[in-house]
Amino acid sequence: MRASGILLPISSLPGKYGIGSFSKEAYKFVDFLKNSNQKYWQILPIGPTSYGDSPYQSFSTYAGNPYFISLEDLIDQGLLTEEECKKVKFGNRADTVDYEKLYNGRFKLLKKAYKKSNIGEKEEFKKFKDENCYWLNDYSMFMAIKERFEGRSFDNWAEDIKLRWEYSMEYYKKELSEEIEFYEFVQYEFYRQWYKLKKYANDNGIKIIGDIPIYVAYDSADVWSHPELFQMDNVGKPTAVAGCPPDGFSATGQLWGNPLYKWEYHKQTNYDWWIKRIERSVQLYDVVRIDHFRGFDEYYSIPAGDKDATNGHWEKGPGIDLFNAIKYCLGNVNIIAEDLGYITDSVRQLVNDSGFPNMKVLEFAFDSRDSSGQRDYLPYNYDKNCVVYTGTHDNETLKGWLDSIEPEEIEMIQKYIGRKVEDKSELVDEVIRMAQASTANTCIIPMQDYLHLDNKARMNTPSTLGGNWCWRAKSTQITKKLSNTIKELTVIYGRG
């Protein structure tokens, strides 16, 4: 079935208090999607972010981001007052997230709300704890201990608690009981608000496309509590880490630093951890986009401690065996395979064997340096079982891209659409039209592209720190006029 949707991270929603959240603005955006005849809302990962503010480097693969909790909801519950929220400085610009101010202000308010909540006495909270104990206990304890050690990575904690010695675990559990309950309260509120928003979206015909990174962060509750899942030594340090090899875009490759999975161990456990992770994702989202899907076929292994990715090598991943195990336990799961980057025949075979739709990015289709990329990404080469994007969160905005590419590449686009277009904004519309008109069953357009925004609104520049994940839409930009424009395009190309 043909359908379309919009990519807009939760953090990029308009609203008060410094960052997009599960506030009234989120519900208004669902209404906007419905009125625009859209069927999907794609978001980025929603886990708690760590150093660098990337949603792809989270303290937990299960926990939710405290920044997304609606403060207005806490005010409505009587746990905070408007005056308390107004006193906190969240930044001066409505179109940008100031993460430093957010970090300094948001947790103080959440702690005030926790102290007023008497949460430990509530039956719903007790039920939430029981149902989520398999991850919540470790996560809440991890965060409370991290706070005690002034935010330092668990690698720099005292050895007894870094390695989870039994007496030390008991000591911190008693010593930090209130702090641990605070983090449990935060997760309770996050999930209560998220499921309420998701239900509203689903009731209005909107499905959520969620996003999970293939890897977890080293400084995470996952690695601290389950080092046996990863390629680690006996003192809790990775022996090899993830990244990408050198290519035409980077002479030294990309060093991500995530610990790699010990796939032979996962296979011995019938992929229990991965099955639980996907099962949780299915509860959170209607469709799960798995980032860096090619890593299941082969993954790039870099010796731990290296300064760049030049000495890495390829290792075999679990392949289709993992997805057969998932299907056996969970049935058919709606997954999108993010198969971007250097793609081999064996990766193509894995995507084909899985049956999952893969991704097509139009910005890659007109790169004069990469003829194989054009072959994969030009619309006449698509089959129906794929998802087409103008660009992703890691790409330039469509307007920014058109401003930066070579004249011969602009000419390629004009030849493809069959006419000369001088105005870049008009050309943005033509590339969006190209995506909507394609044979791909699903078409997802980033909100920045519908708004014709340049690279000041870019979400992320890979392998850089600072200035990423900051863009926010203003409420004045999400208009009825824009909705009507999107609706008309959607209907013309049979996606409505």
C-alpha cells in the first residue's frame, strides 16, 4: 500500500521549555499529519542522551529521554507550578535546543516533581516497576551511581561497583535508594506520557516509525550490567570497537567507539537479548527502523585504543540467523533496514532474504562521484518494497544540498525531471515530487525539506561534535497552508 509520512524528531517539535516534548504541540503535530493525509511520523531514537547529545549514543537501550517529559503535564498533575518552570532558563531561541541549559535546568524541575509525587505509594508505579524490572533496576541504579560519581563514565568508577561486586551492589542499592526511585519515577512518567501520545497518533491513523541504533554506547547501563554480551576484557574494557572504514569522504574512516557484540555468545542464548530488544521496540513503535543494518552481515572491527579507523577489518555478523530467531519468537515484525553506505552483494542478499524494505535516498542519486550509488538510488531502479527519502537526519537539508552540489549535478537533476529550474526553492519541490511519484511503497520527507530550510536546520553532521541535534521547528512554520500543499501532493501520487 502506498503511503507517506514526515521525519520530525521529538526534540524538534515546537513548544515551551527548551526542547520538543510530549506536550500539546506533539498532539497538534499529529493533527497536522492527519490533515495532510500522512500515514507515518518518523522520529529518531528516544533514549536518554549522553555526552555529545546524540540520540544514537544513549545511557540505555530501553530507557526514555527525560527531556521529552512534558512539563505542562507535570503542572496539570500539580507536581510543578508554571512559576517554577518559568524561573528556569532554557535558552533564548525557539528554533534551537540549548543542551547545556537544558541539562542544568530540567533535572532540577524533575526532582521537584518527584518529591511532590509520593510515587512509591501508587499502585500504577509499582506495576510499572514489576513489568519493567528486567531493565529498569539496572538503569536506575546505573544513573544514580553515575550521579554519585559526578557524571563520570562507569569505566572511571571505583572498581568494586564498576565490576558489580555483590557487596558493593547491595551497599549502593541502600545508600542511593531515593536517587534510584527518582530515576524510576522519571521512566514511569516518560512511558505514561509516550503511550498516551502514541495511542492518540494511532487513533488518528498515524503510525510511528521508531529508530534503534544497531550498537549501544559503552557508557551505558546495558554494557555495565551485561558485559558478557560484548567484546570486553575481564576488567570491563572493550577489546574492539565499531566504526566505518576509510572511503572517498573520509581518509581515516569513522571511529564510533561502541563496543562490538560477542555474536557467538548471542547465538548460544538464541539471541535472547536481541529478541527482548526488538519486542520492546514493537511495543514502543509501529515500525522499527534499524540503523546500520549492514552490520548484521559484516561489521567493521577497530582495535580498542586506536585513534582512527584505518587499522580496522571486517568480521562476519549473525546474518539471517538472527532475524529467523526474531521471527520465530515474535512473528512478522515491521522493520525498515537502513542499508546505506558501502553495500556489498552479501548485504543485498541479507536484505532480500529478510524481506524488509530498505532505504533509498535521493541526495545520493545525483552524486557524480558515485555511479553505483546512482544505480541504487535513482527512482527508475526501485522496486516497491522500499522507503524513499529526500535525505535523512545525517544528510544536508535538501535546500542546503542543492546549494552545495556541483553545476553538473544540478544539470543531472534538471535532465531527470525534464526541464530547467533556476530557482532552488522550486527545485526542492521537484525533488520532493520525485520521491512522492516514485514506485516506493513508502515516502518519508524530513520536515526541513517541506519548509525549504538550508543547512542551518541540518540535524547532524556525522563525525563532528557540537552544534548537532539542535534544530527545532517553530509553531508558526507548521501551517494549514503547508498542510494543504502536502495533502495535494500526497493525493496526486496515490499516497493519501
